[in-house]
Amino acid sequence: MTLLEITDRYEEIRETWRDETPTAQLTIVADLDDLLGELDRLEPVDPDLLDELRGRIEILMDEIEIGLGFEPGEIPDAGTPDTI
């Protein structure tokens, strides 16, 4: 993925996650985590830009987790939607 693709996907998720079911929101958190991994694989670019986007993704992940009633970073395995 390119930085532009990662940014576009983040923006899409940011604008639409509230309309999803709790199960879908769990999947979205996993998708955001994947985006963080993609940032680590990018060719060297502006580290400040990467850090800013990484921070925005992490904040959104926390917001979704809190909305689901979990402590940030304490979300259950996304493969077990019956835990919601």
C-alpha cells in the first residue's frame, strides 16, 4: 500500500465506522491495526507525517474500542463476535 492509499482508507473508516454494527466495528479495529502495519512497511518518507497518521489511527482505534465498551487495547479477538 502507498501512503495515499493508507490515508484514504483511514479517512473512509473515520467517516463511516459509526454506522456499522458492533461486530463490523471489531473488524474495523483489526483493519486499522493492519494499516499501522502497512505504515511500518512503507519506503522511507517524512517520519513526522508517518507519526501523525499513526497517532490519528491509534486515536480512532481507541475511540471505536471505547464506543464498544472496552478499554483501549483490551478488545477481544475479532474472530469472536459473540463476545459483544
